[in-house]
Amino acid sequence: MSLRIYNTLSRQKEEFHPLQAGRVHMYVCGPTVYDYPHIGHAKSYISFDVVVRYFRWLGYRVRYVQNITDVGHMLDSGEDRILKGAAREQIEPMELVEKYTAAYFKAMDQLNVLRPDISPRASGHIPEQIELVQKLLENGYAYEVNGSVYFDVSKWPEYGKLSGRKVEEQMAGARLDINEEKRHPADFALWKKAADNHLMQWNSPWGRGFPGWHIECSAMSAKYLGETFDIHGGGMENQFPHHECEIAQSEAASRKPFVRYWMHNNMVLVDGVKMSKSLGNFTTIAEALKKFSGEQVRFFILQSHYRSPVDFSDAAIAAAAQGLERLRNTRIELRKRLTADAHVSADGGRELAERHVQLFRQEMDDDFNTPAAIGRLFDFSRDLNRALAEGAPLGAAVATAFEELYVNVLGLGSEATGPGLDADPFIDLLVSLRNELRQKKEWALADRLRDGLASLGVQIKDGKQGATWSRG
Ligand SMILES: [Zn+2]
């Protein structure tokens, strides 16, 4: 049994073999931090989070790099997204970046998306980007005009190999390009000369300027993952031009293959139309989390394959939440049984667990097929419920197996997400219940509550005014 990944480059599923045994080096294009993250971001980063989690569960050492784009990502109008956001909010560009980077990570934490191992910022890697542009000039793949540097697509016959687009087609389809500096309309900027009043600009061998958007990913992935690495992920819409440009830049500079497996996730649709900021039909993650828990949103997204689009609606998340409830109940019942029955044999149900883990794994090995894997988890849950009802001896092995798939691989089971799930009111309730028990001199039960809370990191202090509690 081996893991197979759909590689956009070959347009087929390929058996996965890492460059270095036991290790996975993976890069995913991160957010441009100029506004609040929406459900489209949730789908993208939850999908790749499960990829990372699955590799780790299989025993690989993963280095996961996801950049923060804080300069150079232009809108179709030619405006820099960060500068536009800074003007909108009348703050410094880096204030804007700080604000929305924090918002992005907060939302990802609520969705239980693990933090990348490295989150490099484009603005923090200007020297690396300049070096790469210099290398491309030296190798003869780029040219400088009036302080800007462009990649010369005519020198790179493989341009289009990822997206399947031909340069001639791009010519025919290109909008009237008013940029007279370019030799060819398909050429793209590596470095742009900055106007005097441009807020983000740096010194370079070509004068004051700023990097083009694509160059950051080439520079930062090479720095942290090597010139050739295992997996590069991103949204389908970034295949062209962004990833095509990344390949051209990286391979023309290093003269080595850039990425071995290209993975692209599909989009979130609203009434059949892509959810996006530019279309104004987006729901921010924070808005969704007012109605649903992070776990529910996460489960809803994982019920579609990463390469399939997902139709977003409150009703669809609510339907997913019902299914999730069934799995949660199984987990709770299983835990109860294990704590209630001290005589269970550790091996009870081991065979059942092994069979279901195997089936789950087969689905995940098929290009991270989470909807099918979740289907297998429902089968597992159904068999567990039957065993629980029949009073069959179930031991730690079966509970561990269920936990691993549910928590470690799918990233579910994180209770502290979303509104209404804050633990404080529950702790207050337990503490007041304990007070009543003490008044009734039910000391044993009161102590059990105190000790139980202490084991969860909540300390109760009894005082003259009654009990108070603190964390830690
Ligand atoms: Zn990128």
C-alpha cells in the first residue's frame, strides 16, 4: 500500500516518493494579508493541513513552509493590494500587514489548522529575491528596462508546462498591454521600479523598487526547502500565471527541477460562483464562526475532496454538523466506557480497530480522499456503537485508533473553537455545583469535582466569599 498524489504537472496520480527518505518538504502559497480571511481560505488551508497531518501520522518528518505575502501582489487594476488596504484604513502598510496576519492565524487556530513550521514574509526576504533576479539576469533569462527587470518568456520554452497554456495562446488572449517596457506581453515582472511616492520600496542594483509577486515564492522556498523539493501546493487559480512563473524563475536560476509534486485545491462556490473578495460574495471565517464551531466548519470542508469545489451555505454546514455529532457521540461513549470499566482488556477490539484503520488509510492513500475516509470513520463508529451496545470488551487500543484518525489526521475534536464553546461558563457552573455539594456535606463528590478540574488545569480556591477559580 502506498500513497498516491494527483500531480498537476503530469495530470495523473503518482506514487509518492520523497526526495529524502522519511522527510517531506512542502510549500504552500500563503495569504496576501490585506483583509480578513474568508471561507475560501479555510478550504485551502484546512486541505493542506490534513495533508501535513497525514504525512506526520505516517511517520514522516515534515517541514511545512507557508509564506505571508505582504508586498508586490497586484490587483488587476495594477494597485498593490497591501497599499490599497493601507489607504482604505489610513494606516501604515506594515500596520495593515500586522493586523491581518494576526487575524489570519487567529482564524486558522479556531479551525484547528496547525501553524506552518516557517511563515516567511516577502518583505523580510528582499535580499534573497534580489539575488535570485541577479541570477536570472546572469543566466540570460531576464532583462532590465528603466529600473524594472522582466523574465524573458521567449527564452524559456517550457513556460506553460504546468497550466498547459501556450505562449502563443496567451498572446492572442492577452488584453491590450500598455506596458511598453516588456519585449513580449507574456513576460512578467521580477522587479519593479518604484515611483517616488510608492510606500514600500527598497534599494536594488537597478535603483529603488519592489519585487514582483511571483519571485517571493521562488526565493523563500529555495531558502528553506532547497532548490528542489517534494510538494508545492496552492489554489487552482494560481496555476497560471503564479505557479507557472515560479517554475520558470526557479528552474532557470538553479537549472534543476523545482517541484516534484504539484497539488492544487479547488474553490468554494456560492450559488455556483466562486467565493472571492473581488466578487464580494464572500463570508469571512469570523462570520461563519458566529454560527458554527470551528470543528463544524472544518468537518464540512473535509467532506469534499480537496480537488473538488464545495458549495457553501449555512444549510450545508448544518447538515455536516449533524453527521459530526454522531462521530462525537461515539467518541464520548467510548471514553465513558473506558473510564467506567477498569477491568477492560487493553486489547479488546484491537482487531476491529486495525481493520478500520486500514480501510481509512486506503482512502487517504488515494490522493488524500477525505470524504471517503470520513465515510470509513462512520463505518468504524457504527461498529463501535454496536460493540458498545453489546457490552463487548473494548480496550485502550480501539480508543486510541479512533482518536488518532479523528484528532491527529482529520484535526477534529478541538473543543475550544467557535462561539459559545468558551469553557468559562461551564467552569463557573461546576464550581457553583461544588458549592452546593459542600453545603450538603457531600464531601466526596465535591472533592471529585475539585480534583477533576485541577487535572484539567483549573484550580479552585475556597475563601470566605465562596470559591473562586483560576487557570494554571
Ligand atoms: Zn506562491
